Amino acid sequence: MQWTVVEIVIDPQALRLQLFTPFRRRWVHLPLSDVLRIELFDERYVVLLRYQHERLCIIRTRYQDYMIGSRLRLVEQEWLGTKLSALLKKM
């Protein structure tokens, strides 16, 4: 089962992500010093002879990657990635 990011809280020193599965919720604390970058990722693949396309916004850290905004439209994902990246540069 995969965790879904349902909430992002931005503190002066960290990002806090609330992760959710149908059975459990938990918070992850990411110090800003561990965040390497935020990027948009395009993935194209074939399933049962059909081309599939998925675009994700990913928070890359030193230890793990967190996918966010997978259910958002393209414009919303770009906005989210741009705003988070700009905010991290300020901090």
C-alpha cells in the first residue's frame, strides 16, 4: 500500500507532511536542510498495449522521495512545484 500526502505544513526550519493510507495517518518531519529539490517528473509507460502518462511533483530529500500532487491538473502541479521551490530558496 502506498502512502498519500494529504497535507503540507511549512515551518521556518522544516516541511511537515501528513501521510495517509485507508488504515493509518502519520506525520513526517523533513528538515529543510534535507530537501534537495522539488521537481516535476513525467513518466510514460505501456500497460496492456496502451500508452499511459503520469506527471508527478516530487520532493527529493537526502533519504527519500515524496510524491505530491499526483491528482492535480498539470497547471496546478506546475504552480505547486514553482511555489514550493521559491519558498525553499527564500529559507
